[in-house]
Amino acid sequence: MGFSTLVLAAGAGTRMKSQKPKVAHEILGKPLIRWVIDAALEAGSDEVFTVLGHGREITEPLASDTNIIIQDEQLGTGHALMIAQQSLEAAGVDTLVVLSGDTPLLRAATIQDLVSAHLSRGADVSLLTMCVEDPTGYGRIVRDEQEDFLSIVEHKDASASELAINEVNSGVYCFNTANLFDILKDLQNDNTQGEYYLPDVAALTLAQGGDVAALLAEDAYELAGINDRVQLAEATAEASWRINTQHMLDGVTIIDPSSVWIGPDVKLASDVEILPLTTLTGNTSIGSGSIIGPMSRVSDSVIGENCVVDDSVLIEAVLEDMVSVGPRAYLRPGTIMRVGSKAGTHVEIKKSDIGPGSKVPHLSYIGDTELGENVNIGAGSITCNYDGANKHATRIGDGALLAVIPCSSRLSLWARMP
Ligand code: UD1
Ligand code: CA
């Protein structure tokens, strides 16, 4: 079942009213366009192409693992395909899935189902439709009395009777490229918006005697396009509900799922407990028996088994097993907490290795430091290591007890080694 995927993401997304291109907005810490690219890759797409344009300095790094095609002037979704044609032909793509960069909830399985239906029927164009309560903004699916597909009419071009149709175009297509490239030659922009509409390819294919399959998808939520921030919030709630439900079914306790936000790439072992008002994002993983929250934010961190993270923030930190963090600790990138260690109340740690059983219980800043085993850092200690030009590492050996030393700079001199 060989196919490639093209993700359309060149538009500005004016309805977001944002400086940032629409597809760079995030759901649960992951940009919209990444959700779409990852679904295509998971579905087994041979190659992924992305059409970028507006705000490309922001979108290009998000799509760096794809074949990037630049559409400088955005003259419509059909125009985006015209721009992409050369690259697709050069890559020898026969079966092409087209997705919008603003449809983040689409599942890999749905892409696979669409491609198999398309190939087994031998269709020229297959497209997924959905029935929605409020079809505002979507292209309407016009069918004849026999329920056979006729055309797609964009909201802005629709008559009163067409506006009443609630079956709409999802913007998810599968094309036989030989037909697609043939039809693109005839595509016109004589519509209200003066744009080349990709959906017009369907009716033009029919007119030339080709076969179009307009397939009604069961799950409209999955195909929801994000055009404004209200839809962004709705999609986030839906994505979050799905993710939390799966974790709970896999043995994670989440007593208030409505206040817990877990990113799609986070890995949780069974018997992890996530308490309210907690956000876990990026490539975070948490081992069995650990309790996170309430009110904690963890991103791109690895947490071992039986740890406690209470009311704290962790960014790119590593916790081995049985580590205790918080309340109100801030562990910044490069922090490694070894087995049984502790970072207590109002403690900030950056780029430091806290040895097994070592404790930083109260009101301290530990930066660029190596602590040995079972070190105890007294309240209010600071390892300051910056001499105005260079940052020096601090090393404190096994079993050291740093009692309260009033002047922080004295501590750093004392502790600094050549
Ligand atoms: C589009 C469809 C509509 C469908 C809806 C589903 C068209 C004309 N209409 O409408 O039938 O119901 O999606 O969500 O296709 N883009 C480009 N280059 C362009 C224009 C757009 O790459 O020149 C990209 C956008 O960045 C976006 C996607 O294509 O990711 C869809 O464009 P958008 O403007 O959101 O189309 P809709 O009006 O939602
Ligand atoms: Ca859209």
C-alpha cells in the first residue's frame, strides 16, 4: 500500500489573529503541523511533503524531516498542489494523500483506511466527508437524489440551500496523481475568493468521466479543522480527553482529568498518579509508583520509579528512582537527581548532578555543580560560579554537610576545586 503525503500549511491562518502562522500554534505542547506530519508517518507514508509559505522561518524548523515545498504567494489549496506538482513527479508519487496542517486530531488508522478504500476501488479521487452540527466555514458536499457525489461548494460561494447542507468536506483526500495533474491544468479561480480550490478537482474529475469517492467518516471530531482560537481550545480538550482516557485505561490514576494536560508523546508507566492542575509535555517519561502534582509542570524530563514531584517545575531534568522534589522546586535543564536524592522547598537547580541520597532541602540555588553521595546542603546555600567571564564547576564530595554559611560567595570559594 505505497503512498506519499502532502501537508498543506502555507496559509497565514488569518482567523487566528496571530503574529504566528496558524500551524505553529500548539495543542498540548506540540505544534499543529507536527500532529499531522506524525500521523502521516505513523500511517506508513513513504515520503511526506509539506507546502510552507507564510511565516516559513517559524514553520520550516517544525517540518525539517519532510520534503519542504515553498508556496510564496498563497493563491489557494489548488494552487498549492500546482506548486508541489514538480516535486511530486520527480519523486514518482502515484498515490497521494493530501492533508491540511490544521487538522491535528486525524488518526493514522483513518489515513490507512482512506488509502485502502481508494486503492481497492481504483478511484481517481477519494475524499473524507463529515456531518457537523455547525457547518460554518466548511465546503459543503452536494449530492444528487441518488446520494451520489456531485461537487463541493465553498461556504463563501454557497447558495442559501447549499448553506443548509451539514455534510462537509474534511480536507482529507487521496488522489491518483496522473488524474490529479491532468485536472490541475484546467483548474480555475473564478469564485468569490479568486482562489484555486483543491476541492474543485473532485467535480472536474467527474466531468471528465473519472471516479470520485466521497466517503462519510464516522468521527467528525477527528477531522475538525482549526481556524480560530475557539476551535483550538475545543480540539485541545478533545485531544486531552483521548490521551487521558488511554492512560487511565493503561493503569494511570488521574483523579481530575479535566485539569491534567498530557502531551501526545509522554510515556507513563502503570501506577503513576497525576494530581490536579498538572501539565506534562514533550518527551517526558515517568516510571511506576511516581506521584506528580498537584500543580506541577514537567517538560522533556525523565522521571524514574516511586518519585514525588509536588507543586514544582521540571524542564529537561532527569530523576532516578525514589527522588523527592518540591513543594515549589524549579529543576532546569541538565539537572540529574540520583537515586533517593531530594530537592526541597524553593530550590532551584541548573545543570547539576545531585548524587545518590544527597539533599538540597530548603531555599537554595545549585548551578553547574556536582554533589557526591549523601551530601546535605544547608538552607539558603548558593553555588555561585560566575566570575564575570567564565562559569566554573563546583564539586562537593561524598558525605559533606554544608551547614548554614552566611555569605554565599564564601561557600563557592570554599567548595571550588582546581
Ligand atoms: C478547506 C476546504 C474546505 C474544507 C476545509 C476543511 C478549500 C478551498 N476548502 O477550507 O472545502 O471544508 O478546508 O477543513 O480547500 N493552504 C496552503 N496554501 C494556500 C491556501 C491554503 O497551503 O494557498 C493551506 C492552509 O495553510 C491550511 C490548508 O491549506 O492548512 C487549508 O486552508 P484553509 O484556508 O484553512 O481552508 P478552509 O477555508 O478551512
Ligand atoms: Ca481550515
